[in-house]
Amino acid sequence: MQPFVDAIFPQHVSVANPPSDLASAFPELVIAQEQAEARLPYSGQDELAVLLTRLQSLAIPFVAAGPGWHPAAVFQHFRSQHLVAGSIPTIVWLGPGKTELGEV
């Protein structure tokens, strides 16, 4: 399964199904649950903006649906605040095993 930015929590960004080379791009990376999730810690809005920009550069899709502030919505909010720039790939689930990729 392809990697994707699953959630943004108050102190870390969660990347599901992290690619094996993610650790080289993120020395601060914490792998959890038998490598099914990578946690990228941050403290504060500026560090989060840097992490989101780094994930954007790797073209890892951001979840763009679900309850609350999904990762794509957080990126869009940061973009409106001029903390990040450009577009990101997105992913949504249409049903079991069916995804749709997009861009915002």
C-alpha cells in the first residue's frame, strides 16, 4: 500500500505505510507499530510548516477527507497563512481498496 500523510496531531505528523527511504529524509523519524506508521515530531507552527513542506517535496499524498481537520485541510490553511506554498497530492477512499488521488 502506498504511503500517505494520515493525520496531524498536536505534537507529531503521522505517515501511514512509510517508504523505506523516509528515514533518510527525516532523521527525527519515529517508526511505530511494526513500520506501519511513521511519526514526525514537531513543536510549534513553524516546525509543522517545515515538515509539511518536506513531505510535499517527497510527493506523499495527504488525506483529503474525514472528520475534523484532515491533513490536506491543514496544509490548505497553512497555505492561506503563507506558511507553505504550492500544491500537494491528495488521497481519499471511495470504498474498500478503492482510492482516488487528486491535488489541492
